[in-house]
Amino acid sequence: MKKEQENQESIQSNENQDKDTSQPDRQFYLPSQIVNEFGEKGRDHLAQPFRGQFLLALSAGAFMTFGAVFSILLAEGVEIQGLYYLLSGLGFATGYALVFISGGVLFTEINVLLPSYLFNKANLMKVNIYKFWASAYIGNIIGALAVAGLIQWSASLDPQFYTELSSYLEKKMKFMDQGVKGWFEVVVSGVLANWLIGMAAFLTTAARDITGKILGTTLPVILFVAGNFQHSAANMGYFSMGLLTSDKYTWYEYLFFNLIPASIGNLIGGGILVSLLFSYAYKEHLTD
């Protein structure tokens, strides 16, 4: 009798377990889990051999040029300003989705991931961290230029594309005419840009399926594109095409009057306003 009762209890327990596991899982990660995930991703990136890191940086830079080209192609000829910004942002979101989902190493993304790792799991004295930062930046530029060259050699784009590209470059480089004031305006604009891209990484990490990751990427990207906020990785895509098709700006003007100040702002926006802010807010929930 006792044995039969134990068997019934065992069967009931198994049925309860089956019932529990049949319930749908939560379709997103909580913010504290996302911050932990950022740290883990930063550690995974650093654990890769240098050649793997650099190849992923090349691919991320390549995706930025594809995103820049697609943003122009989608918005080409659109005169309604709101629709123009929407389509341009959707186009560029493609590049970021390719980076986030493929695990590409984008300088502005690791400005979010590595600080999370440093704040929560490591220290600032690791030399390979700075080496990785530098290789990501250089790799992104080389990847962006390589794809720009391939697109040019393919002769696939019509003349209207280059007219539209010229207007994009003018918007990106308008700060140059303001001298020192313009340089610091790019820094502030870069803070805003990577604050938004950091949140794109945040939302993408929160999602547990591909659809959610793409949607989480797209919304902040549309906002930063519409605001003309200066994002160094995105601008590498536009400037790579500009270097090969226009002599209006030189490489050092692109570098010193946009990419460098934008990169400084991007580091502040991603590292402080995303990584540090959320790491501090959820420090009681973080795991080692």
C-alpha cells in the first residue's frame, strides 16, 4: 500500500514537472541579465585569438559600408522628410543587424561591451584590452574601404546614388566650417549617437529570437540617423564611399574633423551612459 502511494506521488510529481516545462519561457532578458551578458560578450571577444578579432572587425566595417549604401538607396529620391529619415534609418539598420547577429567586432559596440567587462569582471590594466580596441578601429576602417572598393569596381550604382551620397557627406562634414566649436559639437553628437547604438545593443541582447533582435536594432538606428548624430563606425561606411568617388573632402579631413571627435564621443556615450550607468544601477544583481 505504501509502495503504491509512493508510485502515485512520483507520477503526480512528473506530471507537475511536465506541466511546468510546457509553459512558454519569457521572451526577453531582464536588464540585470543584459548587463551580465555584456560582460560575458566582452570577455568572449578578448578570449579570441588576435586573427579572429581582426577578421571580425574587418567584417563589421564591411557591413557598415553595406549599411551606408543601403540607407542611400532606400531613401534616394524621397522628398517627404519623415519618410526619407525612416527609409534611411531602416537601410542602415541592416548593417547593424548583420554586425550584432554575426558577432562582428565593431569599435562602437565594444565601447559598450568592454567597459561592462572592465567594470564587472576585470581591471583597466590589461594591455590586450587596448590592443583589441585599436585593432577593432583599424579593422573597421579597412573593412569599410575594402567593400567600398568592391562596390566601385562592380559599377552597380547609378549616377543618382552619388548625387545623394554627396548630400550625406555634406551633412556629416558641416561641422568642419565651425572650427574648434564644430569639433566639440561632433564630440557631443558622438555621445548621443553611441548612447543610442548602445541601447540598440541593449535591446538586441534582450531579445531571444531573430525578429526581436532585428526590431531592437532598428528603432534606435532610425533615431540616430534622423538626428544626424555622428557615429564613427557608420561614418566609416559613408566616408569610404566618398573617398573613392569624390574629391570634395580629403581623408585627413574625414579623420580629424569627424572620425576622431566622433569616436571620443562614442566612447563616452557607450561606456558611461550605457555600461557604467546600468552596471551601477544593477550592481546588486551582477554575477562574477
